[in-house]
Amino acid sequence: MNAPIILPIEKMKEEPYANVLCYPRANETEVQTRIEELRKHGVKKLEFAGGTSVFNVPVLGKGFVGIAVIAHLNGQRVALKIRRVDADRLGLQHEASMLTKANTVNVGPKLISATTNFLLMQLIDGDLLPKWLELHKKKEPARTVLMDILEQCWRLDATGLDHGELSKAPKHVIIDAKQQPFIIDFETASINRKTANVTAICQYIFAGNSSVAHMAAETLGENNHDAIVEALRTYKHNKNRENFEHLLQICFSEKK
């Protein structure tokens, strides 16, 4: 892997970094506005590293709403989400609000600050769920991590926050070096629709046909698909703790 590129924010006026800061197309006024916005956050430098590339510059990630890079803030490395200039939303305040709510039940990276074009939060250095499962084939660590993910989803359900993207969990769950899972990316989260965090993640990990479901079954043992579907149906009808714990028991029991 190439060494990270660390630059002071003033260098963002230069190509190709200006086009990363104002993806997909920069103009001088917008670049200067965004540099000033970064200064107000206290950001001194940006670090370009990661497995995704934008204009041949390595970044942490690229989505429909933003580009994720590393920022240097008060001597610490943090995650910075940069709003795309062509994003279908006017700012990142909604995502910040949803992440704040998730943080109240100890879910998600810790929010640091947010403005129209930038969201700063705890940097989670680790592997996405599919890669983590591929690298960790022992039953107990896998069981502990997957159970923690479900517990986090239960807390989101209980607080009335629906993530909205957990049926696509390969991109939305990172496990760090301490084997702590984090649910990330709350840009489409909502408190105005029925929660489906537990049901979405369970269907993806235990009841679906994804590579993650196959790896989970390989590590934990084959589960009882029909029993999981029935337990999910019961939980969906009444999202109480008793039904959730019954669902956990079924998900982590090997098929007889």
C-alpha cells in the first residue's frame, strides 16, 4: 500500500485535490469557501489514504452524497465526510442529527462536528464485515462480534431510529482492531419510519444468500432457517426485548 499523502488545507486549492474537495468538479469560489469552512472546524491538514480512488487520489470511500477522507484535528486523525457538490441534499446536518441520536445509545462513530459541507467523526480503522469474517474463522470471536452487531441494531430499534441501509451491511459495518463493530453511514437514517434494523441485519447475516451469510454459517454452523424466519416474524410484530432475545437464541443455535 502506498504511503498516505498528508497536506495542509491550503494545498486543496491545487489539482487534483481541489476536485476531491469539491467532487466532481471544482470552482475557485467553492474551493475557497470550503477551505474556510474546514478552518472553522479546526482542521489543519487532510490525509489521503484508503482503498478507493478519486481523480487518482486515495480516499477512504466514495458515495452518492460524499467523499470520505482523513482529517487532522487537534493532533488526532478523524474521519471527514465531504459533501459532493452534486449531492441530492443541501447539507450534512440531517446525517449529523441521526448520528447524534445513534450515539445516545452507543451506536456509530462518535460525532465531532458538522456543517453544510463537512461531517467530522471518530475514525474507525478496521475491516468491513465481509472481509473481517473472511479473516476470522474461529467460532467464539465471530459469535461475539455478530451478537454485538445485533445488540446495536436492537438499541437503534428501541430508540426509534431506522438506519435504512442495513440490508446492504457489507458497506455499513466496520470491525476495528479491538474486535469492536461499528455501524456507519447514517445519511439515509430516519426517525419517521418504522424501524427495521434487527430484521434487516438478521435477514442479511442469517437468513439470506449473501457471501456473509455463507461465511457466518461456515464459522458458526448451519442454522435453522425456518425457525429464524418465524422468530423474525414474531419480533417484527412486537419489537420487545423478550422477542429479541428469543431471536438471538435461534440465530446462534446450530441446526439439529
